[in-house]
Amino acid sequence: MNFKKHIGSKGKKTLSLTAKEFDLLKLFICHEGEVVNRDTILNEVWGYDKFPTTRTVDTFVHNLRQKIEDNPAKPVHLITVPWSGYKFQK
């Protein structure tokens, strides 16, 4: 990930990420190995003045998995931590 240029790649393939997907992935990478709860994600990615639902987070995580995981149905990088949030690991 190149945060300054706002681009990323998976192997030799450039990732096509929306601005929010990029911000979400950046948040996860910056907190690698830590569980990030939905409230933190909503505040950090969408901001305090927006009112998306926690389902919005789930939808964006799902879409992000489609782009970064080899098998999105069995993620190894973007892990759901039940009743807590999500965790990113390399």
C-alpha cells in the first residue's frame, strides 16, 4: 500500500479501491494484529458527523475481502472477531 499516492496492489495486480475502502484498509493496516471494533471503524473512516450503520461496516469489509483475499469465503487477512470487530493480519 502506498498511502501517499492512495494506491495499493496485490502481487502484480493494482487494487481498484474506493476512497472508503482505501481508508478502511489503511485503518486495519495501521492497527495490524489488533481487534478494531465497529464504533472505532465508523468514527475513523466515516467520521463523527456521519450516521452509517454497523451493517455499512460489514458491507465494506465484505467488499474489501473480495479484493484482497485469495478466497474471500475463508479470509486469512481480514478476520472477523465475533462480537468484537475485525482484525487485520499479514
